[in-house]
Amino acid sequence: MPATYREIKADILGRITRGEWRPGSAIPGEAELAAAYGSARATVNRAMRELAEEGILERRRKAGTRVRLSPLREARFAIPPVREEIEARGAAYGYALIESAVLPAPDWLCARLGLPAGARVRHVACLHLADGAPYQHEDRWISLALLPQAAAADFSASGPTEWLIAQIPFSEVEIAIAAAAADPALAARLGCAPGEALLVIERATRWNGAAVTFVRLAHRPGHRMTTRY
């Protein structure tokens, strides 16, 4: 069975920790590692990319990959797809697209993200399900100035978070967490009563100062959020 990117990442890190690959030394290329692990090259690439983002590896075009001489130790925030969160709970993941349109950004969004008036955005509203029951409502806005390809992206079978992760990194993230009363439309989508308290997470991301996306994530009553550092 081919190794997963997590297994490959853990094995590479283990070799570095054990001193098999010392600081400054070159490590095998993606093609060689893919053959060794019996995995696709893209799987190896993801493992190595994450290690580079975490300051363990140093990757340079045409020069290959080396163990960083002085590993960086930085706090980093990951944005995992909700699919992984649901499956980690042992539930089957489901997805439903509710709304999708390209339109001028509303005034509140322009103010929130610093977009010029009339900036074009892709708006997507979708529902993530756990064992067939509503789990999270996603209301997403993507700036087409930075990601024009989002205008034609197909979100009918999977949500925009996974698409965004594959398209662009982020250098800044701002998160707000609050309790909010469910309005009738949101209550109908989440299968709860209007006025019930929901856990709502708002997240804005940027890349080198430019707005990437703004999302409002609403969870059913009783949702429990856990973080690990």
C-alpha cells in the first residue's frame, strides 16, 4: 500500500532527527523518494512542501532540497478542510452546493477586505454534512483580482476550501469567533430552530497584503471546537 504524505513527512523528519540526513546535507529528489515509498510524486511533493514551510527543509529550484542549517521555529496556523475534521470524528463526509455566483463585492465586504468599490468576487454558499446531517454552513467570498480562475472553478462536487489550498498559500489570517442567533434561512439549512445560538467563525486571509478570501462558517447548536498546538 503506498505511503501517505503524512507517513512520508514523518519518516523524513525521523531521518533528520536521527542524524541520517544532517543539517546542510542534500536529500534525494522527489522522483527517487516516490519510488522508494511507492507513492505518487505529488504525494512526496506535499510532504516536502510542508516540511519546507515549517522551516525543516530548504528547497531551491535546480539546486535540490537540503536540510536547513538552522531550522526555523515559527508558530504556523493550518487551515484543514472540514472533510478531514468530519472524517477524524469517524463520520462519513457529505457536501451540498447551495448558491454560486460571480458578482460585485457588497460594500461591507469591500470595507472588510479593503477591496475597491465594484470589485468582482465569487460567492459560494455550501453545506458540509456528517453522516448525512448538517455539520457546517460555509458562506465564502473569493477575490477575483487575485484569483481570476475562481470565476470558472467548479464547486458542485467539493467545497472551495480544498480548491483554495491547492491554488494559493496565505501569509496573513484574521479570525473572529462569536455566538450568533440563527436567522430563518440559516436555521433551515442547519436543521435547527430560528434564534438558536450557533458557533460562528469568520476568517479573512491575505497573500502578501492582497485579499484572498473571506468566509463565515456557522455550526449547528452544541458544536464543540478543539485546537491543538
